[in-house]
Amino acid sequence: MSVAGNSIANALGRAALGAQLRDARSRSRISLRELGRRVGVSASFISQVELGRAAPSIGTLYAIVSELGLSMDSLMNEDGARPPMPAAGDVKPARLQGHIPGLQRAEDRPEINMHGVRWERLTVQDDPLVEFLRVIYTSGSESCSPEQMMRHSGWEYLHVLSGRLDVQVGFNGGTIEPGDSVNFDSSTPHRLSNPYSEDCIALWVVVGRQGFAHPMDQPGKHNTNLSSAYSELVSQGNFSPLEAEYPRESENG
């Protein structure tokens, strides 16, 4: 079933989401009570979500997905809603026909809409290693409340295309604007919000949501400087000493 479509607020979207979460919980052999305990909500609320009678907050959905070993990608499939047909006179020239491996056409992009945030999957199918998304935070939307910051496995990388987004990671925060990029350890409590009048559109990549080991996730790498991490990569033969001493991003700076 697909959660893609107009809005998760409608009954069809809630029912589709709930069915997928229920199936995943059953496969994992986790009870309603245990899942609720892990996520920090009641068992009855989890049941209401699975029955399509309630929509979880963005933060709660992320927590549920993480506990069930899923990803936002896995909640989508190729049956997403198509945008309306172009108006007369707005028809584009015919494009070249042919097969391009991994091509995801814009009109076929599956999506999830929830509480003013839209995730659009940019891969043809769920990738177990990487989530590649186009995310829109509409004006006034937020990932979670300030009192309930999100955290989950993986590393996040985002690049703002338009609009502005407030980002808080741990005790640090600020506003990112068009052209800005940021990345952080997703296990650090974080919050994203758009208090501005314009929607924010960003490209999003999440690595390691389902257990893939990021180089910085190696034991002892947290809260260390980058030079030690690069040294480890050099010892493994992944970088030359020159690259380790002078990271690539500094070459143009």
C-alpha cells in the first residue's frame, strides 16, 4: 500500500500508513504496549494510528519508523499521486524515449504529506542504505515541538533550494537559507521548523537509518576532531595522506 497522495490527514492516507506500520510491528513481534513505551506514547494511541484513526506527529512517526527498522522511503511506493495534467498551450516538447537506469520522473515521484511537511522520494524504489528526498516545509510547519526534539539512527545531509529553515541540533541552532547546507548525527536531538512566510524546499539525504555504518559512527569517533577520523580512513587505505591532511572542501577555499 502507498501512503503517497494528497494528505495524510485524509482517511485513505491514514489507513495506508497504519496498515504498513501494523504489518512492520507484527513482523518485528513487538507488542502495542512495548512500541508505545519505546516511542513515549500510549499503546492505545499506537493502535489508533494503525487503524487509521489518528495521525502521529512528525517526530512520533520518525520514532515509530526507527523502532520498526523502517525508513521514510519504505513507506512509499511507485503508486504515488500524479500532479494535474498541464493546461492547454503548456505542453512540453516530446522528450527522447529510452531507458535510463534509476530514472525517477517528477510526475511519478511518491510522497508523504503530514502536518505541513511533504517528503518526496527521489529514488525509484526504497534504498536500504540511503534516503534521497526532496522535502518541503510549508510556512508554519515544524518537525516536532521544542519540548520533544527528534532523534533516530543515521546521519543527515540537507541543502536548501529555496526559503529558510530553522535548525536546532543539540544545544546549537540557527537559520539556513538558499544555497546553505548542513549535516549532523541524527542520534543527536534535533528540530526543524519554518516560522517564515515562504515555504522551504530542500534536498535531503539520510544515511544509515537502517543500520548501515557511517565512517563517523565507528567506536570512539564521536566528539573527536576530524583529523583523527581522517587518520583512521588513511590507515584503511580509503584516502591518501594528502587528502587526509587537506580535506577536499578546503582546496577551493
